[in-house]
Amino acid sequence: MTRRDLARLAAGAAAFLQRRPGLAASQYAGALDGFESKVDMTSFDPVQYTLKAHDDAPLRLAFRATDRRQAEAWQMQLRPKIAELLGGFPTQRTWVTC
């Protein structure tokens, strides 16, 4: 099939659908078209979802130390969590000489 044949076919289909309006496809408005009243729309907004997840997250490692001993204990808990979130560190050091 050539592009010219495809254009003729598309023009014929458009003319056919103009004469029979009941057969024309409805306009696509979105995945939730018609369900807006049944769905919490803020759940589908990525920014709102992220802000809600942030606000709901527990603050287990918040800094609340009042003296040096508590601050050092907090650091000991925080360091492994940071390494976990970063994906870990290499087990061996690499020395580069220039």
C-alpha cells in the first residue's frame, strides 16, 4: 500500500463517518473520563502524591540530641542509613596516583 492509497482510504473513511455521525468515535478526554467523581484525583497528581508521601513518612532519624553523647549516637545510626540510600560504598579503597 502506498502513501497515496492510504490517504485515499483515510479520506473515504472520514467522508463515510461524516454521513453517519452515530458511528464516529467519541473524543478521548483521558484515562479517567467519566470516573472523576469516583476517584481521588490528587492520587493521580505525581507532585501531590510525593508531597503526601513525604508528609506521611516517619521521622525516625530526626536530630533531637541535646548533648554530645546523643549527637554521636545519632550519627552512628544515620551513617548506615545514608550508605543504604546511596546504594552502598565499595568494599575496597582505590588509590589513584597522578
